Amino acid sequence: MRHTRRHIERHRSSQTGWLRAAVLGANDGIVSTASLLIGMSAAGASHGNIVVAGLAGLVAGAMSMAAGEYVSVHSQADTEKADLLRESAELEADPTAERRELTAIYVERGLAQELAEQVAVQLMQHDALGAHARDELGISEALSARPVQAALASAASFALGAVLPLLVALVATRQGLVPWLAASSLVSLALLGLLAAGVGGADAGRSAWRVTVWGALAMAATAAVGRLFGAVV
């Protein structure tokens, strides 16, 4: 008996959930911590106070990212669950109407009426709720909301990003702190943009340029605020 070998393709769409949270967390960790340290340095804070502020910013930022991401993604998950419950009730109440609805979706996508009806019937016999979730609601396992995963990815990536400028603050001299922080953070942001583009299949140059420019603007803004409102001690 002849067996057909399944052609396996690896697409990146299944990575968008954790990738978005991880990139956002690392980017925010680098930008916010470096900007905080540069702002305090411009304000004239002592080297010890700068390091303590950076450590506090790392902890607070990681917790804030985790909480915010969890609440946001959990809201999405609740919406998906409510939609699935509603769809399940509709399938139980009027499966014929739901089959016609699924058929109409396939016809709109380009299938002939007869073929669309056959596809709808067979898919609903196999997994009616799964077919409607995927083709009517746009909910699939690969793209479904995962609050805990997103929260942990955000917290861990923020902490990892924040460690980089914090380490620079620990080893750099007080006089060379701002140049070292700015240079190392911009390089880190560019590498992060390249990494995100490589994993997600996006344009590498555009991704690196985007995160670097916004990081530079954030650090310049906090340096200006520190210089304007700070007091030399």
C-alpha cells in the first residue's frame, strides 16, 4: 500500500504571540532602564543612587510588564471563550443554519457552491465547533491567547533587557556613564531588532532602524528632563 508523505512547512505565524511579548519586553527593558539611568545621571545623581534606581526600575518594570500583558491577553482569551460558547449554542440550536453559514464562507473564498457544501458538511462532521472557530471567528490554536505565557515572556524579556544597561552602569565610571549607556543601549536595540526580524521573517534593516531611533529619542528626552530639572549634588 502506497503512503503519501506529508509535506511539512514551518511557518512563523505560530510564534507571533510569544515573539511580540518577548520583543516588546526586551525593548522596553533596554529603553526604559537606560533612559532612567541617563536621566538621573544628567540630573547629577551619585553613581550609587543611579545603580539603585536602575535595579528598582528593573524589578518594577518586569512586574508591570507581566501584569499588563496578563490582563491584556486574558481579556482577549475571555472574549474568545465567550465567542466559542455562543457559537457552540448556535450549533446546537440550528446546525443547518450554521452549515449554510460555513458554506457561504467557503463560496466567498472561491469554492464552487457544491464543493463548498461538501467541505462544510465534512468539516462539521469532524469538528463543527473547530471549523466555525477557525473559519468564522478566526480563532485557531496557533493564534489563540495565552495569558500566562505572554506574561512570563514579557517579564523575563524585560528583565533581560534591563540587565544590559544596569551592568554598564555598574562597571562604567561616573564621567563616562552617559556615553557608554547610550552607545551600548543603541547597539543592543539594533541587535534586538535584527533578532526579531530574523525570527519573525520581517525586514531586518527596517526593524533595527525602527527600534534604534525610538530608543535614541527616549534617551535624549530623559536626558533633557534630567538636565532641566535636576540639581547637581
